[in-house]
Amino acid sequence: MPIQVTKITEQDIPGAIKCIQEAFAEDPYNHWVFNDRKTFSLKRNSASLGIRCRWGMAHALFHVAKNSDDSSDKVLGVACWLPPCSSDESQTWSDFFGSWWLWFEQVKMNLWHGRGGLNVKRYWIWKAAQAEAQKELWTDKKGYYFCNIVTVLPEAQGKGIGKLLFRHVTDAADREGRQCYLESSRAEPNMAIYERMGFSLGKEMTCDDDGDAITLYCMLRQPN
């Protein structure tokens, strides 16, 4: 199967949303932060992911993987990386306005769709734990490529698509001498897969909501 990795386009967004939703349907973090499954709204989730995709087209490294021989143009895998920001760099106007656009679109979405089952308390518990972990681990002034999401359709897994999506950015990180970072919601089998791509465990990040806790695994990759 000849796989081509390209930047996401507007036409790719519905397929990217479907890929993310199918691959993360049983994800531990997904079930922890959307713990009341009876109130989970797939429509609201789709709207949220669509906003993220459109933001990522301009402000992130957002790629999709497809079979170049498939005329249906089906999205088989998705990866979104946040680019590194050196500690001595100030925020650009583009990033500033992009952040405000993202906030405004999310507010509109919440007013229209509601929270869609999102446990807001748990969301902020995770954000606080993430900020603390990154403050501890992100010590390189050159900044880090942050793998925000990488996923492959269940039917297409085991064909090397995820590795191609990773290499699209890790090869650039190697050339630039920069580190990469990710957070995995599963120890098995994810950590072993990431270790084969050069990542190692930096910290176990616990998000605890009055005893109902989840562990995320913060992993770092040194440049080759």
C-alpha cells in the first residue's frame, strides 16, 4: 500500500474527524474526561475537532496519511504536532490572533452545542498536570516538537502508517537538533511502539479527580 503524507486540507477534515473518533473511541483519557457517556455528544465532538483542524492548518504541523492508489481519498491516519518555540522567542502576531480565534470559536461552539458530556473539572485537572509536567521536563531552550495527536484508523493499523506520520516531523527535528515530546494515555502497547521510534519515558503524569485517576505517560525523544 503506497502511503502519502500531506498537509491537511479543508476537504480532508471530515475524514480526519472520523479517523480520530474511531481510533480514540476506547481511549482511557477520552473516557475519563467524558466520564458520563450518556451525555456524550458526537455532534459536539465533531464540531470541536473541526475547529481544531482548521486552527491546525495555519498554526500547527497537521498531516494526513492516505493510500495514493485509492481514488476515494480516504484519510487513514492523522497527526498534529505543535511546532517548537525557543525560550527567547516572543509570540508572533499570527499566533496571538490564532489563539484568540480558537478561543472565540470554542465559545461559540459551547453556546450552540453545550459541553457535550465534557467534564470541565477534569479537563482543567489535566491542563494543570500537563503544565506542571512540561515545566519540569521542557528544559531545552530550543523548544520541543509536541506530538499533540497521532492516530490511525483501526482497519489500517499495523501497516507502518503511524511511523510515517511520526517520521514526517522527527526527521525535521533531527536535522534541527531539537527534541520531541508526547503524552500517551496507554502504557501498553503504546510505550513500546514509541520507544522503537526513539522516545523514552520522562514522567508519569497522574490526573486525580477525588480518587478517580488516570495516568498519562510523558515521553521525550532526543535528536539523532
